[in-house]
Amino acid sequence: MNNVQFRSNIILFFIITILFFVSISAFDPFISSYATTLGISPAVIGTIMGGTGLASLIFRFPLGVLSDVLNKRKVFIQVGLLITVVGWIIAFIEPNATTLYLGKFLDGITGSTWVIYTVMFASYFGPKNAAKAVALLTLADYVGALMGSAVGGIVAENFSYPHTFLVAVFAASIAFILIFFLKEQKAPVNKEKYDKKIIIEQITDKKLWVISLLAVIAQMALFGMRDTFTPLVARDLGADAIALSWLSNTYKISAGAAAALCGVFFYKKMGLVNTAVLGAFLQFVAAILIPFAPSLSLLFTLQALSGVAFALNFTVLMSLSIVNVPARKQSTRMGFFQSVYSFGIFFGPVMMGILTEAFSRNLSFLIIGILSAISGVLIKLYIKPKPIEKQNPRSEIGHDNTWEITKNSQVD
């Protein structure tokens, strides 16, 4: 692929990824508030919001495996976009607890194709530059989510909350069409056939399990707080639809800025491990303070802190999951990583919903904060990157030299 083709594919893919995130985020800042107006209880709201995580938990790993087996990426992305179109048209026509849950569940299937986006985009850069590709695509994540919630806020304020579902439908439809113009970079054909050994290699890799389980806690904080119960705190403080959209945008802007600074500042000044640890403990601070915010201005500040915290923590974990991974195994490994952490997408809102209904919202935030602090301790104890000069760029997954579990770890 020449430079012109490379640049055109990168730009087009970046735009498609932005539209993808618009399609799965335009409605998120408003669903919990809208569900409340429909008389839906906190526990059910948590279950609705957790539907995305449940679908991701089920589908991400199989999608990654199937993509590697077939050596195809584009078709999976297109099917995912069509699924979200169908789900949110149904929810728009007949909004209730069942259709909202269906929409979020189908949204989780669409979100599961993020595995494919990540691997397909990295294929344009090559294995040695996979971390750079992940960082760049993460920026598209934040830009798309920011655009989605901003446009969604305008639409919700001028029309209604359900009309934000149509924003998702429109964005997904445009992305579906643009995919036809994207050139797919196929992985080189390897004499070694794809078989169950590759799958077993990933699911028995203790390093991958460590970072995946740590990512579960990060996702619990993200989906339990940002778009599920933090908006309810804002609503109690008098926030309207525009304020709710910008509450979500504040998170995304701060997270995007922090992610962009990871490679050029935080990693150089603090290293990978300390960057992730800082993120985990900042999340602890934000979580325990958010339910007690006395004003919207302070809540916005804490939301920004929460965004920075997530980016510093999760960007490190995601990068470690794909660095030095052979192309033919990337979808399988990334699919496993994303499937495991999807439990956090599901369980975070569900747990907070149950705790809120049974005890109090304050306690639900406190539990999320404590779990975040524990994850910071575990990152410091169990993850130890090796010096750059000792890394082996030809290493295979399951035997790479990028990082190791410290000797005091009891993970086997």
C-alpha cells in the first residue's frame, strides 16, 4: 500500500470510527433520566444500562475468533452497524423498559465490533506500531462520543429524548455506506492454520487475565457512573438535557486530553505502571465525592477528574493487551480482553442500581471508589514492564517481553 492509499484509508477509517461512536453514544447521557420519567426503578435502569455489557461479554470474544478464522474485518463492522440501526428504530417507535433494554443489548453487539475496529486499524500500521495505532484510534473514540452526546443534547432539548435514538440511526447508516470505500488490509497468509491452539493460548495467558480483570473494574466505574448514576445526581441538582449532554462531554473531553498526553507526557514522566495507578486512585477520589457534590459546577469538575482517571488507567491496560501481537492472533486476543472487561460494563450499572435501591446511591458510589483503589494497588503489585532494551519485537503472544507479572504475584 503506497502512502496516498495509506493516508486515505487512515482518514476514512478514522471518520467511520467517529460515526461508530456517535451511533453508540448519542443517547447514553439521557437514558437513565428518560427511564426515570417512564417510572422505571433504579434496579431496572441499572439492568437496562448493563445490557450493553452483557451483549459484549457474550459476543466480543467469538467475534474476534471468527474474524481471525475468516481473515475478514469489514463485513463484521457493517453487520454491527445495521444491528444498531434496527435496535434504535424499534426503541423510537415503542419506548418502554423492554425496548430500551433491547436497544442497549443490540448496542452491545454493535459495540462488540470494536474488537474488529481496533485490529483492522492496527493492520495499517504493522505489529511494531500497534500501540501508536491504538492511541490514535482511542482519540476517535473520544471525538465520536463527544460529538454523539453534543448532538444528542441538542436534539433532546429541541425535540425529545427518544429522538436521540435517530441520531444513532443516522450516524450508523452513514458509516455503513462509507465502509464500502475502505480498503481492507488482509493479514498475510500463514502456513500454520488457525485452530483451537490459538484460542487456548490466549485464555490460558496469565498476563492477559491480569490486565483483563483490572480492566473490569475500570469499566465498572465508567458505565456505572458516567452515563447511569452521575446523570441522576445532576438531575437532582437541576440539570436539563443540554447540561446532561455536557456532563457526559466533560468526561469525554478530559479523558481524550489525558489519553493524548499519555504517550508524550505521562508515560515519559511516570512510566506505564504509575500512570495506571494514578488513574485508579483519581477514580477513587472522584467516585466518593460525586454523590455529595453541592452544585453542578463542582459535579462537572469531578466528572472531568473521573474522565482523566479512566483514560490514564485504561489506556495503559488496553495498550498492554495488543503490543507485539502477530496480526493473525490480534482479533482473538483483543476479543478475549474486551469480552472479559465487558463484565464490568454489565455489572457496574447493575451493581450500582441494586445498591441504590436496597441502600443508597451514596453507598453505590463508595463501593465503586473502593474497587478502583484496590485495582490501583493490584496494578502496582502485579504488573512490571520490562526495560525497553530487553524487549523482543519478534516475540509471540503468550511469550512476549513487553511486560511481566512480578515475582510476588500468586497468579498462575
